[in-house]
Amino acid sequence: RAAPRRGVLSRRVAATTPEDGETPRKEGTLSALDAILGKQTEEDTDTAPRTPSDIIEDYLTIDETGDHDTSKATAAPASTSVDGDDQPPIGWQPWFSPQSPVYEVPCSAPSAAYLLALAHLLVFFTDYYAYKAGVGNGGDLFLKLALVDDALITGNQWLRPWSACVTDYGFVEFLVATTALVTIGAEIEALLGTAMFVVIYVCTSAVGVLSVCAFDANTNLSVGGSDAIFGVFGAVAAYSAINAEPEWNPNGVAYRALQMLAFGTGLAWIAGLPTLGNEHVVSNMGHSVSFSVGVAMAYFGGAPLFVSRPDGDEETERKTTETAARVASLRPRPGGKGGKEIELKPKSNSTQTKLRLTDVLADKPDKTYVGLGVASAVLALESVLVLVKRIAMETQ
């Protein structure tokens, strides 16, 4: 297994180093998987920490004959916490994305992704029904929210790059972008947190449409709905990389990557088609810039940085390594009498428990700095763009 990148390790060391005035925490020996995720130690606890070996025994019951023994099963504890009353969050489990069988990833039920999808729906169908009723041209609300160069450069409508994140050009783009929001977008919000998801969504959309305004001379109208989708795609890609998620949740990463590939391909194909003469109202330039900014925002503090609980001595570490190998190969295999296959299944009357992950940046200002810093930078870039464009118009 390749060693984690030096940059990621240095971020973990910096994130877990006690700040001035703090009491250094006692060192501990972590498991093989914990070496990938980083480490976090604690003082003496009231309850002994549970190991993956304990968890796998709660999760699986196989007798030597290959039959499932459920008569001896006992209910597993409801929490793997070592903090007594501190219970792990229930979290949100998407049906379309497998979760790690070993680690309990802290996440929250999404709400902003659904509200943003509703905003896309309202904008699109308000214009549609206004047109059908004969009280509009089919794009009145759209033209008040999308980035129109004249509105920003000469009309002083500074909110246009930000409001463009809820606009779509055409039914196909609306359908793809909105579907992406309520599926993979909701999962990304659950992983990153609602506040950071919204910040990344809006800021990457603004950067995308401003880049098109600045560098695409043929395009005077830009929408940011698809740019924002690429922005959060970039953020979750960085989240998976800095947490070495392919090591401990390969199925979840694979499913998520397939979804992003499908939606990204659809939006990129739409962007490749000229929509107004030579204009690309949906632009792959905006998609690329938004994706890159989303990666940067997540990498430099916008995404959680997980560590796991310490497991204890070398014997526990050895057992954890063995357990990790078992978890990685949870599939039917030959065994038992007569060459019968043994299928690994959870106990019927036990609650599956997992090792907890902790975000070491949760109590640090990194996320605030990233959000405020990027928003301020986008506002500054917007001001510079308007100034340069106005000077260019006056000199012509």
C-alpha cells in the first residue's frame, strides 16, 4: 500500500498539534487503518475502546458447518464511544452509496441541496408558466438572475454572479443539474456539512461565471447552476483524497465517482453545444474553473479531516490489521463441510456498530477562514473585472 502524500501528512500533524496554552495529549498506538487516517489520543476513559475485532464478531456469526448461528447472538452496544454519554451521531445514510463497514463517518441530514433544487425548479417553471399564460417571454426571471455582462459591467448589478447559481439554460440542463443536486449533491452536503456545502456551491458558481465573463469574448450571458455542481464535485473529490477514503470505503468512493462521471459528462456535453450563435451560455471553461476552486476550498480546510480512536497495544494493532483484511473481503467463499459456501451476514438481532471518526478541524477556524477568504477573493475579482471591462469600453 502506497504511503500517504507528504502534504496530507503535514496537514494532519498541523491539525492535531496542540495550540498554545493547551495540555498535550497522551500518545497512543493506532491500528493499521488508523495510520492511514491519522491519530487522536485521549486521557483515561471509563470504558475500554472497542476494536474492529470486537465489531466484526458482533457483525458476523459463522459456525464451522457453514450455518448461521443466531441463537447465541447477543445485542451489541449501541455506541462505540469511549466518552461514556457521548453518543455518535445517527447520521444520514444514502441508499445509493455504500458506507464503510468499519468506520462511522459523521454526517448530517441534507437540507440545503433540496432547497437549492427547489429554487432551480421555481425559477424554471415560473418563467415557463408565465410564458404559457402570455404574461412573459419565457425568460423574464431568468434574465434577472443570470449573469448578463451589461447588467454587471454597466448596470452595477453586483449580485448577478452570485444569483446565477440557481439558473439553468434549457430543460435538459435544468433536469441534469437538479437531479445531481438531489442525489449526489445531497450526499456531498451530508459529508461536508450544510454551511460549507452552501459556501462552496455559491462561491464556485460565482467564480465560474466570472471566468467566462472575463475570458470568453463571444459569451455575454452565463448561468451558474452547472458550474456550482462541478464545484461541489471538486470538493468531495478532495475530501476523499485527503482522508484516504479509497482505503477504507472503496465501494462508496466508486459509486460516488460513477455518479459524478455520469452527471459531469452530461453537463459537459451540453456545454459543448453553442446555445446563442457562438455563445456558450453553459461553458466548460466555467466548469473547469469551478471544479478547481472546489478542490482548493476543500483541501485547504473546507472538508473534514478525520482521525480515528486509538486502539491500544501492539496485539490490538495486529488484530485490527487482520480484521481489516476480513472486512475488505466480505463475500461468499468456499468453506464448511462438503465444500458448502459460507455467506457472511449480520446477526439478526444485533445492532451493527462501527469505529468513530472525529473531525480534527471541527473546533478550529479553518472552515471559517476558507469561506470568508474565498468569498472576499471572489468579490475582489469581480471588482477588478468590472473596472478592467469599463476601461476597455471607454478606450474603444
